[in-house]
Amino acid sequence: LLRELAPVLGIRGAPAHWSVKQYPRAIPQYTRGHTELVQEIKKTCEQSQGLFLAGNYLEGPAVGACIDVARRAATAAQEYLQSRGA
């Protein structure tokens, strides 16, 4: 997976942490109320300084959607840290 994504994302080093969950029979299906739960999660992140989340549960399991979510989370974290002088 990393070998496939590295050129797309411009990754040049080993990740500090990563995990992969494989579902041998299907893409996991969201349960009833998932959209509302995600809205609450996003609201909590907005209200909690320094909390940034990324994952397929936010905007879908497609690789492109996951990359977009991860990039936005990384940018927001970077801006937050810079605003605090880190």
C-alpha cells in the first residue's frame, strides 16, 4: 500500500505510524445514523483545540476521499501548531 501511495503523495520516508484493516468480504457498511455521528465528530473537533482526525469514516472509503481528508487534517494541524509557535 505504501509503495502505491508514496509516488502519489510525494512520500519520501517511512511513516511514523500507520495501520491497515482489511475486510476480506466487502467494504464495511456504515450503520444508521452515521452521517449524524460524523457531524457531531466534526463539531467536536472544531470546538477542541489541537484535535484533528482523518479516516475513511469521514467522507467515504475511496482512496481519493481519504487522501483529501488526510491532507486537510494535516494542513489544519500544521496551521494550528504554527499559530502556537511550534
